[in-house]
Amino acid sequence: MAASSTVVPCYDTPEGVDVRGRYDPAFASVLTRDALAFVAALQREFRGAVRYAMEQRREAQRRYDAGELPRFDPATRAVREGDWKCAPVPPAVADRTVEITGPAEPRKMVINALNSGAKVFMADFEDALSPTWENLMHGQVNLRDAVAGTISYRDAARGREYKLNDQTAKLFVRPRGWHLPEAHVLIDGEPAIGCLVDFGLYFFHNHAAFRAGQGAGLGPFFYLPKMEHSREARIWNGVFERAEQAAGIEKGSIRATVLVETLPAAFQMDEILYELRDHSVGLNCGRWDYIFSYVKTFRAHPDRLLPDRALVGMAQHFMRSYSHLLIHTCHRRGVHAMGGMAAQIPIKDDAAANEAALELVRKDKLREVRAGHDGTWAAHPGLIPAIREVFEGHLGGRPNQIAAGASDAGAAVTAEDLIEPPRGGRTVDGLRLNTRVGVQYLAAWLAGSGSVPLYNLMEDAATAEISRVQNWQWLRHGAALDAGGVEVRATPELLARVVGEEMARVEAEVGSQRFRRGRYAEAGRIFARQCTAPELDDFLTLDAYNLIVAHHPGAADKAE
Ligand SMILES: CC(=O)SCCNC(=O)CCNC(=O)[C@H](O)C(C)(C)COP(=O)(O)OP(=O)(O)OC[C@H]1O[C@@H](n2cnc3c(N)ncnc32)[C@H](O)[C@@H]1OP(=O)(O)O
Ligand SMILES: O=CC(=O)O
Ligand SMILES: [Mg+2]
């Protein structure tokens, strides 16, 4: 066959870097040779430490599986008891009363979030984003244009133009967790560490514009997810220092809020802040991943089975204790103690149900602000006025309540409080709902959507994980489930029947055509396998990641 003379466009990559994702000129404007060299340098410097940290996670889990309980580390008592503070709060983000979150792609949503009236927008490459190549790269392009202030979007179907207001939310970016690879970028022949791609590209292109504009001399600002130990925070601190050096900006410019959203990390709050003390802007109660982590950590402990997912809220003792300890720790160290996400979203077609949902959000936010939280999260712009009213009403003109100091409730929290088993019943209806939600979320994620509305609640990777691991846990330990007054055992046979019936119900709800065209059947198979796996998969997004990887020959190789 004659060789084609057409040259397929490809990325200009530095030595040792291979980009396997689809070529797109817009993506190439972010995947520049220098930016990729920066990401590669980070990967080469920190990959050993990341590998070790992931091995330590597995080692800790082996100990929990053998019966050990999480505890405060005696080796770091001096850090917990020491009298030290984090760097002063940057004036640009002193007021974080309401933060909206959402995926970094679609573009329209980024503009809506920045215009939403929230103080902060957390642009997400994590729980809310399915990490397809297209989503990740469009996300980077969106954020670059957002920081430059030039982002716009035309919705042709609705004849609507989107552009930034004069006043916008301050941008925080949440890269992926340490565990996720980026299979479209190979560095020295191995997949890049996903979060270093997210962080590296964003930092490289935006640090100067961000500091000149949004950050008022500091920044960029980040949220750091899913850490389990302070050694992981130490790696981030090293990454930040290296990035600051490379950019020629002073140490402490980059700031980050760490999500305390794993059970082991709740025993490491001081240690995490200490590692990041020059770069910290507080901690956040990532409540959904925290519940997921409780199940994961105690997967071999039949005495700690969760009740139905709907019953595991912030009123449970272990959740309340974690929130109090986080507030106490943050205020003692002079930084924000951020609340978490209520899962309710506006209900468009039922005013009474909408008001009831709003009331639940108000109640949740009132509990947070009364406990001492300095700000909180909103999943949807429609919730912001109600949340602002609660927080601003309580704060009475103060930007935060850090100066109120450490709380007594937090000082009294013990290791036993943090692991007290949640109370409530376990039902076959709970197993069904987990299945319906898990399958639909997975189908959406495989199709490229990382956050979706399901049954009037926001669902993302963290909430879907609870559905998956709860089913697994109940099956693993043969939990007794209430089936309308009759007790049945959770078994693989019961799950198989439930999956079959719930798939039929989902098909009826979404319509046969959408069901056939979507990835529901595949999602059903994956979800059933994950719930019955002999060993619990660490993350559903890791297990299913290969199904969304799309290597593109033209991207890496020049045509002959
Ligand atoms: C556990 C955790 O990690 S929580 C943090 C991660 N999760 C998230 O960030 C979830 C964020 N929220 C969302 O993704 C969305 O609100 C969803 C998927 C739950 C619902 O989205 P939709 O179905 O599009 O909501 P809806 O149709 O009511 O949207 C109305 C408008 O609000 C916008 N909107 C909705 N949510 C958001 C948001 N979070 N940020 C910005 N804009 C939003 C929509 O883009 C739409 O705009 P338009 O009128 O210009 O078209
Ligand atoms: O990231 C937030 C959570 O609740 O999980
Ligand atoms: Mg999370």
C-alpha cells in the first residue's frame, strides 16, 4: 500500500513523554512542550514517594483487615500537642461562606458557577468529573480561559450567550486523587500520575494570571482529595515548593484546602495541616467519601455494618464527631474549617417537594455554622441564596469564625467517637436503591458524565461509591435485611435477583430507547461484579477506568 503523504497532527512532546489522547488544536494549546516537560519533571521527582504512599495505604488496610482499629499515631503526638499555626489566611479568600462545586467541563457550567454568587467555585477533576481525555482537556482549556477572564459559550439550541459577570467566585481547582493514573499521557513508558497532570498543566498555564487577578498576589488555590495519611500531604507540599521554584514565585504562594474524607485521615488532621502549614487554607469535611471510607476501612469488621445509606448523615455520632474535631483542629491552627455537601438539589416540577428539600439543606447548613464551620458547599446555584442566608445570618458580617478559636466539642472527641458504628436499620429497599443509583451513575460515568441528578439528589463518584461498597459489605457479611417485616440474608443470589429487577425498573424509568443507547447493561454487569467481588475493589473509578481510555494513533505518531 502506498504511504500516505498526509501528516497527521501530533503533540510536540519533550523527551520521554508520549501523548496518546486524541489530537485537538485546542488541547495542543494546553499540552505544550514546556508544560509537558513541567509535568514530567514533577512525575520523575515524586513518583517514588507516591508509589510508597500507595503501598503504605495497602499495608494499613491489611492491618485493619486483621482487626486493628484506626488510632492517633503516638509517633506524632508532638505535632498534635505543639503550639504552631498555619500561614495567615489570604485576604482574597477570607470569606468562603458558600462555595459552589462542579466539574471543570462542560464550559457552560464553569461560567454559571463563576457567576453563581458563591464566594468560591471549586472546579472539579475528581468526584464530579468522569476522567475521559475529552473532559480533562476541555476542562483545562475552560480553566485557562476562566482565569484569563475571556471564557464564553454560545448555546446555539437555546440562543443563549454565556460570559463572565464583573464579580465572580474565586477559583479553586481539585485535581484527582493520588491513586488515579492518566493513561493518555505516558512518562518514561508508564502512565502519568493523574493529579500531577491536572495540577501541572493548570499551574503551568495559569499561575501568573491567577496571582495578578483572582488571588491578589497569592495562589493558585487548590482542593486536595482522598488522602489517607500526612505523608501524602507531604508529597503535595513538595510538589507545591517545586512548582513555586520553577515559576520563580515565593514559597507559600500556592494554597490548598485538604478534604478530610477518609477515616484514616481523621486521625491525622493536625499532621496534614502541619505538613502543609505554609500552603494551607484549611480542611473540609468531605462527608460522602468519608462514609465510603468508613465502609472500606472496616470491610473485614462485621460489627461495623452500615445501616441504609439514607440514614447515614451528619447526625450520626461518628459523623458529628469528625466535623467537631475538624473545626477544633482548624481553628486552633488559624485556618478555615469548611463544611460539606448536602446532596439535595432543586426539584423543578413539585413546589412542595422543592421546599422540603430546601428545608433539609437549611437545617444541614445551620448545624454546620452553629458547630463552627466557616463556610460550606453548594451543589447547585439554586441553593446558594438559602445557604448564604443561613451562614451570613449566623456570622453577622464576619467573613469566618476562625477567631472564635478551637471548640470544646472538638477538644473532647476521642478515637472511639470517630469510629462509633452508625445506627439504623438495613433493608432490601436499601439494597435496591443502592443498585438503582449505582448502575445509573456508572452508566453516566462511562458515557462521560461524572455528576448527575438521580431521584432529586446529586450523585457523583463519592456518593455512588457508598452504594457499591455498602452492597458489597452486606453481602460479604451476610447482613440481615428487612424485607417488609420479614428478615432475609444478603446473598449473591438475592443481589442477582435485585439487579435484574432494578435494571428492568431503570429501563422503565429512562425509556427503552435511552436504555439501549446508553451504557446501562454494561454498567449493570460491572456493578454486580463489583458488589460480589471476593476482594473489595479500592475505587469503582479505578476498576472501570480502562473502559473510558481511548488511545488515538494519530496523537503520538507522525504518519509515514
Ligand atoms: C461528594 C462531592 O464531591 S460533592 C462535589 C462534587 N459534586 C458536584 O460538584 C456536583 C455539582 N452539581 C452538578 O453537577 C449538577 O448540579 C447536577 C448534575 C447535580 C444537576 O445538574 P442539572 O441537571 O444540569 O441541573 P439543572 O438542570 O437544574 O441546572 C439548571 C442550571 O444550573 C446550572 N447548574 C447546575 N448545577 C451547577 C453547578 N454545580 N455549577 C454551575 N452551574 C450549575 C446548569 O448548568 C443549568 O444552567 P442553564 O440554566 O444555564 O442551562
Ligand atoms: O468530596 C466530597 C465528598 O463528600 O466526598
Ligand atoms: Mg470526595
